[in-house]
Amino acid sequence: MRSMLVCSALGVLGVAGALACEGPVGGAVASAADAGGDAPAVAPDTGTDAAPPAVLGIDVSPVQLTPAFSQSTHDYYVRCAAGDNVLTLTVTDGLGSESSTVDVSEDQAIVVQDQYWIRCLPHDFPVVTVTPHPEAGSPTPGYYLVNTPTYAIVLDTSGTPVWYERGTSVANVDALTPNTISFVPNATGPYGWSGATFTEFYQLASRTTATEEAVGTPTDGHELRLMPNGDYLLFTYPITNHVDLTGLQTFGSDENMADCEIQEVDPTGQLVWSWLASDHIDPRKESLEPALNTINGASVVDPFHCNSIDLDTNGDFLVSLRHANAVYYVDRDTGGVEWKLGGTSYNKDGAPCITVTGDTEGTFNMQHDARLRPGGGVSLFDDHGATAGVGLGRGVEYAIDHTNGTATVAWQFLGSAQSGYEGSFRRYADGHSVIGWGFVATDQRVVTEVDATGNDVLDIAFSIGPSYRAVKVPLSQLDIGLLRATSAQ
């Protein structure tokens, strides 16, 4: 048998450390690499140029290797305890099996033959439960971007965390440009009220970060959209005092109100353009689910609660107002509402109001993640949480008939119960759809992938959640080598 070195990386995360080796013990090269991406140990010179035997099996004890070893699967994980973890690594090739002791800490990776990566997940990382449905089909290639309250996470379609980063209150994980992961590490709820909140961009290749913030008022973490000119669209919730909300439930003539503002901010942090919901939407006549929150010690009414923006090819945009149970299509140049889907039959700008008809769930409400669809439809995640115990959370797409002012269900996938908050629904060019379920008290799923005919091909659940959104990007968007090298930096 060729000799194998099993090595443990020492030193500070992200900085190459000394390698303490225990070998020779096998037929492939293995090492424990820092989360910062230290290169694996190299095989000793054996006097031959022959390639090492192919790895046929890997086992780690006393912890479990996940997923089960397959030669075609290159990313795995084990769950580790805080501090040092002394593991027994057994590698099998065509010449037999050999075992060695590996001493690893949370976040480090064991690398076998420079092709099999085994991440030592930290003790507080959620338990990941993967339920494939091979009888229905398989997920298409790509990565899921999700979060827990304290982790931004990239999962492969085996449910393996191939990248993660910590935060204090994480939301809205995305990859808007190649090899850059964006997320809010310190979101506040129920909307942005802290001046310290920002979106962070982690650039994998350079291992550097940049930030984007709203101008003048606190950044809200619900949305970040990249425009063709390189600017960003985001939300802020400016609070206005002494607002007359008479007629909106039991609110009075002198209330503090959280408005909804969309800002276009350039990469240098300069405000380019803004849009204010109260200029075009009447909180007294269009809000259906207003919330009362305590913000910095004051009671504040939230009649709008904007939570998504989608850009049309002509520069106009679609904005979701959760507390109005409606989405609005807005002319970018004038700021005026062109049409309104759902909610009340009134709009301050006098826009046509499109009514949902023939929907088995009645209509959508408390929605998230509204997106424009080819052909003029709208997809969204329908939390369906306005009336307790009535209806199910779902991903739904509506076809819109502007002539008759109606919308009908073109496609839907129902969940198991209502979603209390959060959630997402994305449809992709390959025909598959990905649903993020938000908070469902009786269901811990964070991702469901569904094929074009409505077959559930994969479910992924977390023991700790929920995830604000579940976004899928193609393999080409994020380089796997960079993800491995920069995880948990």
C-alpha cells in the first residue's frame, strides 16, 4: 500500500498553520484544512508517478459522514462538538482499508485525496434533514441559498452545507453576481429600524467584503435587487409622526406610522432615486392587516410592510405590500401605480384593481416574494396567514387578464399549513420551482424543489429556522473551490 498522511491544520482560521501529521496509514492523501482554505497536505514522494488508487469508501467515527459516501459526491459533513474533535478516519481503496486519527475543530475540513471535502460543522449548526423523492425525479444542478437566525448558508442539492457564514440575525441570502454572496448579517424585526443594519457582500475570490445601506434612514433587510446599471434597489421604513389614520381599524388621528420607501442607491452609497408608498397608496383605505409595533420605545403603526421588489425589463417595478394583501405595478418615471393585484378595490392613484377569481384558496394574503413572470403573470409566496386555520401556505402563479380586470391561478403548489411569516417562491427557466416555506409551526422544511408538472423532487428541513427565503442559483454562479476555501471565514 502507498502511504497516506492524515494531517490536522493548526493555527488561526484563515491563516496557514503548521501541519501535525499522523502517518503513514493508508492509500490516499487526507488533511484537515482551515476554514480559510489552507491547501491540503501533499503525498510524500513515493518514487512513482502513478496516481493513487481510487477511493472506494470513507467512514468517520464516532460521528456520521453525511451524505453516505459515493465516488461521484465530493462534499460531505460531520457534526462536531465545540473545541477539539478527535475522529477516526477510515479510507478504503482497491488495496484495502486503513484508519487514522484526525484532530479537527469546528469549521475545519478534512480533505481526502484532494477531492473529497468533509466539513466539521459547528455544534450550533442546524440539523439538516434531506428527503429526496427519486420516484418523482431529481433536482436540477445548482445551489440553494438559505439562512437560519445566525447563519447564511449555501447548500448543494444533496443538502450539504458547502459554504456558511455567521451573523447575529441573518436574512436575505443571495448571489446577485458571480462568486459574490450577499446577506444581511444583523437584520432587525419586524422591519429595519436600526442605523447599524446593512447588507454585506462577501466576494469569494478576493475574500473581501463590501456593504450597502439605505441613505438617511435605517436599512431594511427584506429586499436587495441589482439593477442593470449596477445600482441597487432596497427598502427603508421611515417613521412619520402625527399621521391621521382615522378609519383604519381603531387607530386615531395622531399616530406614528412606518412608511415604505424604495431607494435606488449606487455602489458608492449615493441616493439616486426614491419612491414613497404613502404618496400612492392610502393607508386608511388600502391596508387590511396593519400591525402595531414598539420601535425604540414608541408605538408605531405599520400599514404597508413592503417586502419585495421586482424589476421589469422597461424599468418599471412590482412591489409587494404584505399588510395590504396586494402587489402593485409602478411606473418608474412617474411613480404612479399602473395596476394593483389583490387587496381592496381602491387605490389612491386610481389604478385598475385586479380581482383574483376562481382560486381554490380564495385569494392570496400576507404574501412575500412577488415576481413578474414571462407573459405578464405574477408569482408569489402566499403565506395565507390572515385568518387563523384557513387556507395553506403555497407557491402560486397568477395569469392576469387586464381587459377584464381578473387574475386566475396558472400554477400552484400547496404546503402543509399556513405560514406565519417569511417565505419565497421562485420559478426557473428549467421548469423547476423552489419554495421557501417561511415559518410553519408544524413543518420545519426550508426548501422544496418541484418539477414542471408539480412533483415534489426534494425537501430540506432545518432543526433551527425559519429561512427568510430559499433562492436557487446555477452551479456557474458560485465556484465550488472558492466556496470550500472561504466557508466560515
